[in-house]
Amino acid sequence: MNIRISNVQIKYSDEGQVEAAHVYFIANEPDNSINMNGNIPLTAEEYAGNESVAALASIIKARVIERLQA
């Protein structure tokens, strides 16, 4: 499944520190048989060190799998 990060909205505190991030994504199968989109909220701790597109896509994939198995 292809996962593309379409947007990251970061919430900052008054002191300029990251409080949270919402990672918006689009996912689909190469043949477009499955399509999905949405957003996953991350805490500041989850976002720190995972700012790259590859790291965020990995987090999104894991969270989607968790929710599908619930």
C-alpha cells in the first residue's frame, strides 16, 4: 500500500515548543482497489525525531493496522 503524507499541522505552545502534531495522509493500493485518507494525532514526544516523511509514513501504517485489528 502506498502511503503519502499530505500535510502536517503542528500545534505550538506560547513558548514555541511543539505540543502536538496532526499527520494527514492518503493511502491506496497500486491498482486503486483500496483507498483511504485521514489524520493521526501525535504527541510532541511521538513527533520528535520522526519528522521525516518515511518515519511519519511508518507511524501511519502502524496506527492504521492497530485500528483495523481492534
